Amino acid sequence: MLRESYLACERGILGALAMAVFLVAWEGLARGWWADLLQPALGTAANVLRIRPIFLASPSAIAEMAFQMYFVTGEIWPHLGLSAFEFVVGFLIAASIGIPLGLVAGRYRLLSYAVEPLLAALNATPQVALLPLVVLWMGTGLPARIFIIVLLMIVPILINSHAAVRTIDPKWLRLARSFSASEWRLFRTIVLPAAVPFLLAGVRLAIGRGMIGIVVGEIYGSAVGVGVMINQAGSTFQTTRVFVGILTIVVAGLVLSEVVRRIERRVEVWRPSTSADS
Amino acid sequence: MSAPMSMGLSKARPMPSVRLSERAQRQLVGAGTVVALLLLWEGVVASGLVDPLYISSPSRILRVAIDQFGSGAIWPDIRVSSIEFLVGYVAAILVGIPLGLMIGWSRRLNYLLGPFIDILNAVPRVTFLPLLILWFGIGMNSKFAVVFMGAVIPIVIATHAGVRANEARFIRVARSFSASEWKIMTAIILPGTVPFLFAGLKYGAGRALLGVVVGEIYASTAGVGHMIVEAGNLFDTDTVFFGVLLFMAAGVAVTTILNRIERHFDAWRPRGLAQ
Amino acid sequence: MTIKLEAHRIGLEYGDPESDGRLVALNDVSLSIHENEFVSIVGPSGCGKTTFLSIVDGLIRATAGQILLGGTPVSEPGPDRAVVFQDSSLLPWRTVLGNVVFGLECIGVRPSEARERAAHYIEMVGLRGFENRYSYQLSGGMQQRVNLARALVMDPQILLMDEPFAALDAQTRELMQEELLNIWQASGKTVLFITHQIDEAIFLSDRVIVFSARPGRVKESVDIELDRPRSLKLKRDPRFHAYEDRIWSLIQEEEKPRAKAAG
């Protein structure tokens, strides 16, 4: 017990330490601490270590700006709200099309053969290359952004739900048939439970791609959205605001992946854990 | 599920000659679907149901391809995009594999670097484009950076996972034969990571390609992505599709090459279970 | 006869993460093995016989006592000892030949010489023609032959065998036992053999050492006075059964109190 908790502590301590060193080093670069410190030794060459605020915002400035934008002016919330809305709607559409389509395509052999090359091609293509087309079709508003997110998210969902059915151990299907289960019962009692881990893995991948979708879909936008905010701040050299935007996406990404991990852990209790926890 | 020994393969059960083999069926149905969809696309446009301004058509795209390759106009863009991809991706491999091995080997190094990797993994690296452009300009340097950042994270994570999945019994064997740390690294750890490593390399290649595309769409002066944006601005749908197809071809080519290399390193895994 | 291996009052204890106490795995184990002798250790499961083998190999350091090999103390793995591990310890990404030369590579033998020496032992274990197979292409018995060749090629002073046939089916196991005896007789090695199969221990050994339940100690050493060369027919000999009964009851004495404690 003692040893275990020590090891758990060691991870936290070393991680926090590294993060602290990184932040201090960064702060020092932005504020010219290191330049001042090394001036006597290096002379003017030390000024390489003094980075202008246009290129690098200091962590303290970012924190202050984040506090302002979140809790004083509150200006980030509309951006965050709209991006979250795009993400959720995009996910719901991608899942409600991708999962049934993938499962059905996986269930029937010929259908599966028909969709395999399409899935492979779709998977090999960076779908964001379609962005100019999407803009042509739908403009740069909300529908176009959601479309891009759906386009990105649906690929891993389709591929994984298709693979989920294709890789079911035939002995389980034989088992169900020998109990003369109907196709619907077979689907509900065998196919779906066996598919869940794959589906979740697909969802996990889709979430990462959905975040890409937010950022890419908002490249052309000009009003609201976290991506829009980052782009506008970037093109007007408001580096601190760029960092606040990136920080927002980092936090959102961490929260989302933690949520998926929790769900996965809950759903997969019947499976022996593959990663040793010891 | 027992893996067939190579001698046993000749005893495969004979197929009735009238029925197509499973493999042939698969290829026939797959190719048939693709051809049917292309014909449908062409037909919809030819019948005037949809304006080709919106969805182009296979024949129009083919014409653009012939034009572009015939005149050689496309090569400078392909060259720029390829360099961006290769430089960033190769740098990601050169950094990612050793880094993954190191954090897999040293628990403390993993604790130190883990948070940074987790954070970078949770955020799409293309988010950093505005910063990268600020730092490195709109030329190829910013693309190298975004391609590198995109690819390096999955490669590190996959290599790390491969090292962790290494079975203790093999290391025990090596220690018993008084293997040096270097020998354990090269003869035990590294080969054991191969399946993980290639998964990471393929995933990383996808992210690298994404970096090229988004980086060029975001801000650039050349490259296939740049060509797509320009064509989009001129409502030249045919050229947009041509560009998308080039990226698709690049994706397929990279995946195929990696699969080939993987098969070479992977001869020791039972066929059929390898996929 | 000269003494090849001597274990002098070996003890091993370590902190028990579950009870915060100390766990004694081995207590005061002393034994010696003569040159060319074939000795087996049997004992109830969890008695520390495999741990003892790892101490002899040098993978685990004893907390008390000393191992002497040919008179020199042993503290870490070395080419003077070679282990035949339990099943599936072959490196799956290496061929038969690659596995057999692995130990030689580790001690810096030139590749050409290593291959030559390996070929000799691959032939000895009857795997000629299978040099380029990967382990997934071999049966369990064949895999253990490779395992044996990998140890023999090191030309060790003592061969340490850690339940090498445990995962094989009954028929293959008996064939491998007979074959091991042939190879042992041809090579003239000293062997320390760990097993939980009483008949296997008797059939192979000059002497069977019975370990007590945890903490492992030497409970008794039984000399097996059966003629060599031995064939599998011996297993139906009444003298063989007598040995089996005797060793079986020695182990039962150890198992019984534990069964009671558990019940």
C-alpha cells in the first residue's frame, strides 16, 4: 500500500515539477529574465532569449487574459458555446448515420465487400481537403461548419462499426443460431454488445477528429467560434488571445478524452483489462 | 483459430469451380461498386440534373488531370506539398521513435514528459497554425512545423505503448543470457514494438497529410492545398476535385508503402492474425 | 566426484505489499550437485523452486547465503549457466536459428562461428531443416527443443531447466523426457531440473530433492537408484512406483496442513 501510494505520488510530483519548470522557462523567455541573467556572460547575444510579446505571450499574461475573457468580460462564452454546439450536432449526426450504416454494412457479406474500397479511400483521404468545396456548396456559415465536422467524424465511426461486426467470433453467432434466435435478437444480444468496445474506440477517434473539424471549419468564418477567435487574434497579432483560445481547446480536449475513458471503463467491465494496472 | 503451418496450405479444401473464390468475389463487388458510383455521378451531371459547377464529374476531373500532368503545371505544387510532408514526417519519425522508446524505458522520464504529450494529444495540432505562421511565416517552414507536430505525437504514443506491451518474460530470457542494455533494447524491445510502431506510423502519416492540407489551406503561396483554395475561389470545381484526388492518392500511396515495409518486418507474425 | 554447484544456506525474503510484513520465500536452502549429475527439485506449488532456480541463474539475488559454481560465487547471470525456460520464451520475431544464436550474440561470439555452433545443436535436438521457421510455425514440442538448443549452445557448466515440459501434452512430454535423457547422456552436462511432475523427476534424475511448502526448504533428498540408460518402460516398473509413492507422500505432508488452513 505504502509503496503504491508513493509511486502514485511520484508521477504527480515529477509531472508537476516538469510543468512548473516549463512554465517558468517560458515566463522567463517572454519577460527577458534569461536574457538579463546571461547578459554579462554572453553580451548582446543574450538578447536571443528575449522574445517579443508579439511572438510569445507569457503564461502569466495568458492566465490574466483568460481570467478577463472568461469571468470579467465573458466574451469567450459565445465563441465556446457556438463551437460546442457545432461539435455536439456534428457528433449526433455522424453517429446516427455512421453507426447503423456501419453495422448493417458489416452484417451482410456482399454489402461489406461493396463498401470496403469506399471506406478505404475515404480513410486515406484527408477529408479537410474538401473544405473549399463545402464552402462552395454551403458558404461559411453554421451548416458548412457542421458538415465539415460530420465529414471528419463519420469516417472512424463507420469504419469501426463495420469492423465491429466483421470481427465477431463466428462461434457466438453459431451459438445464437443453435438457439434459433431471430435476426433482431441476434443483433441485440450478440452483435451489439460485441460491437460496443469497437464503437467506443471509433467515438474516441471521432472526438479527436471533431476537434480538428471545429478548428478547420472555422478557418473561413468571420463572426463567432473559438477557431474564429483564434484566427482573428492571430491575424491581428494578439498573441495572448491566440494562446487563450488554444488553452480553451486543450482543456476541452482533455475533458472530452477523460469522459470517453470513463465511459469505456464502465462499459468494458466484462472484459479482462488488457493494460496491466500494476 | 490455429495458425496454419506453411506445409498445410497446399491442403486447402478444393473449391467448386463454378463458384467464385471469396477473394475474387470481394474484388469484383468492390470494383463494381466503385465503377457504378462513378457512372452514376457522370450520369447525374450528363442528364443535367445537377450543375457540374457544384459537383464536377469524373470525365471533367479526368480532363483536368490530363491537362495538368500534360502541361506539367501541377508538378511545382506537388513538389512543395511532398517536401512539406516528407521533411515534417521524417523529422517526426526521427524524434518520435527514440522519444517513445526512452519514455517507455524510463518510468521517471515518462512522468516528466507525460503531461506534455497528453496535452498535445488532446488538442488538434492544427490549432497551433496561427502561432506557427506567426513564428515561421507562411512559407514551407510553418508547414514543416505543423506536419511534424501532427505526426510526432501518435508516433511517440504508439512506440511507448509498444515498449510497455513488451512481455517481461522475453526480457528475463535476455537477462539470463547476460544481454547488455543495448542488446535488450535492439533485440527485444524494438522488435516487440513493431506492430504498435507501424500502427503509430500509419496514424501519424494521416496526421502529417492533414497538416499539409490544413496548413496550405490556412495560409500558403504554393502546394496542392494552395491550388485547391485558388480553384475554389474561382469556382473551378473540377480542379478542386483533382486536388482532393491527389491527396487521396498520396494517402493511399503512403499507407501502401507502410504496409509493405511492415510486412517485411512482420514475417514472424502468423498470417491472418497480423491484420 | 567433484561438486559442481553448491547452494549454501540460501534465504530470500522480501516486503509483502499486502500485509506490510516480510515474506519469507526461501529459508536456509543448502544443497550440492555433483559434476554430470541430474538433479530435480519437486515441491508443492508456491514453494519457491522456480525462485531458487532464478537465484542460481543470478536473475534474483538471495538475501542470505551463497551459490558456488565450480567453487566461484555467483551473483549475476553468466554464460557458465544456461536456462531452459518454460513454454513460449522463444523470441517470436526470430527464427529457430536466430533464437539459438541469441545467447552467443550476447557474449559477443562472431556471427559465423555462432551459426556454426548453433547448427550443431539444432541437429542434436533434431530440428535440422527447420532453421528458418518462426516459432508460430512450430509445435510445442519443437519449440522446447529450440529452447533446449538455445541453452546447450552456450556450453554451460550447468543446465538449469524450469518446468520445460509443463505446457506440453502428455505424449509429447514423455517423448521429450526420453529425448532429453539421450541428449544429456551425449553432452555430459550437469542438470538442475525444476518440475511439479513427480514421475518426470524420478524418470530423469539421479536424485530428487523435495522442497517444503513456503518458506521453501530442502525437506528431503531422494537418491533414485534406477539403471541407466532408462526407457519409458521404466515408468511401469514396481521400483519406479515405490519412488513415486514415497515422494508423493512427502509432498502430501506439506500440502495437508495448508489445505486444512485454507478450509
